[in-house]
Amino acid sequence: MIRALIPAFALVSGLLAAPAFAQEAPAAPLPDAAEAPAPRTELVAIETALGTITIALEVERAPVTAANFLRYAAGGKFDGAVFYRAMRLEWGEQPNGLIQGGSQGYPDRVLPPIAHEPTDETGITHKRGTISMAMLEPGSATGDWSILLSDMPGLDADPDNPDPARRPGYAAFGHVVDGMEVVEAIWNAPLDPDAGEGWMKGQMLADPVTMITVRKVED
């Protein structure tokens, strides 16, 4: 299943030609990192049967993954799809876990897989409200994704992990800006204890929550 800002500087020329007694122009102050523009994002509204979730997609920091999501949305691939899974972790501060939805492998909804954008390259880490691609292995992600209910640093890239499978982590590519109460409502929906396979058994929603439309929010 289920990853940056460059200040510009101006150079002042012609000072050598000025008379020796001329007063030097004061050096321009270096730009404050706190004032640097935030990475560009695009808003997407996920209208569900339980309410609307608005996501800011990181089109600048995770361009491949964000563009993939926008391509699915523009093509109507998510319209009528569902949130089908709620992973509930029993430890730590609650709510703890994630919800998952998307194309579910249906041929008429799936586009070709995309390149993996790890968190150690994008700088987008797995926090509460983060949206992240589901995958089996790096480069296999298509149209399924998760929204986190809690901070989950274990999903971030970890290049020094002794387990090669854990090093790439998952591709985070945006975050919820409105509608976390809807995310929590989906997470709290009844589960089917017999549905799902392997370690996902018992994590499937008894009544999956429909995505009515998923569309880019126009300016």
C-alpha cells in the first residue's frame, strides 16, 4: 500500500569608479528565510457523502505525485469512488491511524503508475492531515491514497534503515486545510470485522463512504 526555497541576491556594480571619498551605499539586507514565499499548492475539494474535505496539493515540492492526483480528479476518476478503509491504531493519543480511498484497482479508474517522490527529497513529512500515496513498492502508486489522523513518522523515508523495504517510505504530497472533522467521521464509521485480507482484515468500512466529486478549486 501505501516526499524546497532559493533566495536571490542582487549585486551592485560601479563602486570602483566612484571617488575615494564617496560614501559607500549600504549593503542590501539579506532576505529573511521566514519571509521566503511558501511552496506553491493547488486546492482540491473532495465532496463526500459525509461532507467536504479540502486538500492543498504540493504541486511545487511533489510535482509528479500532485499532478497525478490532479489528473485523476480532472478525468472524473475519483467521482463515485469510495473511502473503503480505516486503520485504527490502539496506542498513543487518539485518533491514531488513517483512512484510505481511491481507485481500488478498477481498470476504468486506474492510470499508469508514477515515479516515487520520497519525503527526504520533497521535505513533506507524514503529519496529522497529510495525504500520502498508497503503494506496494516505489514506482507502483496509481490512484489510491491515505489521509492521516495522526503524525506517523514511520511512513517517512529512512535511508539508514537496515530494512531496504523501509528506506523509501511513502510519498506524501499535500495536507488537509479544511474538513478534518469529515476525515474523523469516516475513520469512526463502522468496520466489517470479516472484510479485508491479511493484516488489513477488519480495517474495511462496512459501508464505504462515497466520493461524490473530486475537483480542483478554481481561483
